[in-house]
Amino acid sequence: MAAFGQSTADSFIRFYSIPSYGHGFGPRNLSYDGLDVLRNWVEGGVALKTTASVDSNKGANRSRPMCRWPARPISTGVVGAPLDAIVNFRCRKP
């Protein structure tokens, strides 16, 4: 960052972590369409801010936001949709 500055770095690199994956796969089978995200950025100039990862396990019905580093998903405490990335989580920087 000292050499290039935040805006230059933002023009070619972004990092998003997949919640609950840690250093590898876990009990949740979270997935997202990374190819479309990359295609939209490279070909259309539309950089991703946040997207949701969806648990593909049968009957899981859960999703979590993939926040741009260093932000992480924090529950908003909304009642009625505790597993929904859009309704019950927001990305916040530490």
C-alpha cells in the first residue's frame, strides 16, 4: 500500500473470505459463482463489493455474505431469517 496506494491496489486485486471455510472445507458446502464475478469486473468494469455464499448441502437453506477484506460478516439481529446473508448480516470493518 505504501508503494501504490489503496486506489491503485483496488484496481487489480480484491480479497474475499468464505465464511466457515477457515483453511479448507468444513461441514458447510458454501459456494458462489466466482467466474461471473471476475468476468463482470474484467470485462464490464464492475468490481464486486459483497456477494453471498450459499450452502449447497441438501436442506441447509443458509447463506453468508462474503465481505471484502478486512471486513467480516456481523449479524444484524433481525428476527425471522437468521440464516439469510442479505437480511441478517452486514459487512463491517474491525
